[in-house]
Amino acid sequence: MGATVSLHRLTMVAEDDGVMVGRPDTGSYAVFPEEGAQALRRLADGESTEEVTAWFERAYGSPLDLDDFLETLADLGFLRTDDTEGGPDEEPRVRWQRLGRAVFSWPAFLAYGVLVGVTVAAMVHDPGLRPTYHHVFFTHYVSLIPIVVFAVAIPCIVVHEGFHALAGRRLGLPSTLGLGRRLYYLVAETRLDSLLSVERKKRYLPFCAGMIADILLLCGLTLLSAALDGLGFPAWIHKLCLAVAFTCVLRLIWQFLFYLETDIYYVLTTATGCTDLQNATRFRLRTGLRKLARRKPPVPDTEWSPRDHAVARWYAPLLVTGYGFSLASLLWAGLPTALHFWSTVTGRLSGGDTPFWDLVDAAGFLALSGLQIGLLVHVTLRDRRARSRTTAPQGALT
């Protein structure tokens, strides 16, 4: 009869260029040709290696390189080793699945629509509620603005990432939260590699869930500001609500910088049928630069699908333009703003008659800036170490 192969619980999803096979519990995925996926299904059903080899040759008219096939399965972590032998893997139990289904049910979306409609009406009635960068400056203390806004915005960021996680968990998919980096930006992110386990049309809601959360937070904070102002609360309280609401607007704008692998990027790659468009495009650009320099082209450390290569041809100019836009905006607005802040802080620290609370304000700004830079350096080094250890496909929603 021949030997049988023990496999972990695998998912198989049809793609344009093959079948996406993966382990949701480890986030290991790869696109197999249809014939390879069929062979894998037979092995998973308990057929022996000899039976599968014989079937493959009858079905496709060519022999199956079984040793290479099994080696590929082992590299992906699909084979059960001596350490993991036993019964078949159990279906993972995902917490908060019922909550996810409730948050994204049709009654919930009906309520969301009412909230948006009321907010738009309030903004039409009172132009002071409309988002503007002026809302950020609710105090003249330079350190108090980022500290307070960031502290109050943390729950909003948690809600944004939580909506991503809940949209995935409603499908029974696990998720993790963490910190990441996009160019020179430090971001919070939700890792949902297991989305590759479901068909493409089911991936759009988890990708867009964070933006839904930002819209709801924007509406809720705007209406809360109007209510607090009408009840006679101190002005800084309702102004702070508008300041945090404006950060929600910034997060929505941020998502459209898709070249930084934001949520819109994953919507785009899903719609175009790509699996690793960003890295395929970067490799294409590196190859083009080396050709211009008359140097030996780089050797890819992975293989991309024909669809990734095809879309990368028109995505490459967008990627370059996007990075150029981010760097230009940094030179145009980011650096001058930073220089203004730092000159203010330097002036306060070097002045002999600076008031005590202005000195405290300047020291707080220095501490906050140092913390942000330190986190950015830490995340950058962590990501480099992670890339040196693995080349498995990964994705993170911000």
C-alpha cells in the first residue's frame, strides 16, 4: 500500500492563479497549482503516497516528484512531525465571534447609518463642528497637545484595530494586535494572515472595518462635543472632543496612502487578484535600477504569481510616486513644523527668564519626542530581524 502522510488542518481557497493552501493557526500560506492541490487533498484524505503518485501520473501524464513535494510541505509546516503526532487538529475556537457577528449585522449597520445622518445634519447646522486642523490646538502648551490628544486617542485606535479583529473573528479567524512601521510612520496594526483561508469576497469587510470604526468615532465625538457645549461644560472639554475627532479624519486620509500598505492597499490587492503585490513591485524596481546601473540583477528569494508580476507593471509608478509624495510632504510640512516646535523648545530652555511651567512644557515635549523616536527605532530593528528569519507571506491592517 505504501506510507501515508499526516497533515495539519489545512484550508484551500481557489485563486485566479491556483489554490491558496495554508494553516490558519500558524499563518503559513502558499499558492499551489491545481494539480498540486488535488494531490494534497488526496494525501489529506488518507491515501498512501504510492496511490497519489500513481493517480497523478494517470491524471496528468507526468510523474509526481514526491520527494520535492513532501519537502515543500515540510518547509511550509504542513506536515505533522513526531512532536505533533496525534489526532487531527481541532477547529480553533475564536473568542468574541458572537460579538463580531452582532457588530457587523444589518441592524447594526442601520444604526450606523442613522448616526452618520444625524452627524451630517449637525455639521450643516453648526459649521463649527466640521473637521478642521484648528480643532487640534485646544491649548497653547506645545507638550500638552500631543500628550492629551494621544492619550485620549488611544481608545479610538483600540476601537479601530478592534473592528478589524472582530470582522475577522466573526468568520472564525484568529488575529493579533501589535506595533508596526510604514516608511517613517509608527502605526498600530492588526495581523489577519488567516484571511487567506476564506474566499476573496469575504475579505473586504475585515479590510474596511477599521475605516467604519473611524467614521463612527468621528460622528460620536462630534455629537458629544455639541452636547457638552450645549450643557455648559468647560470649553476645553468639547474642544478636546473635536480634536480627537480630527485624528479620526487623519486616520481615514491615511488609509488612502495605499502605497504604505494601508487598509486600502489590501482592498486593492484583493480586487486585482494579487497575493504579494508590494514585494513583487519592489523587486521589479530594484531590478530596473540595477539594469540602469549595468549591474547584475538581484536574485529573488521567493516566487511571485504571474498576476503579481502583471499588476506590478502599472503599480510600480504609483509606488514611486507615493513614496515621493510622502517624502515631499515631510520636507514641505513635517520638517518645518518640527523645526518650529524645536526652536520654541530651545528658546524656552535657553532663555534666562522662562516661566517655570513653560520649562516643564518644553521638557515634556522633549521626553515625548524621545519616546516616539525610540519606539520607531525599536520597531525598525525588530522588523529587520523578523525579515531575516522568515519569508512567509504576511499582512497587517492599520
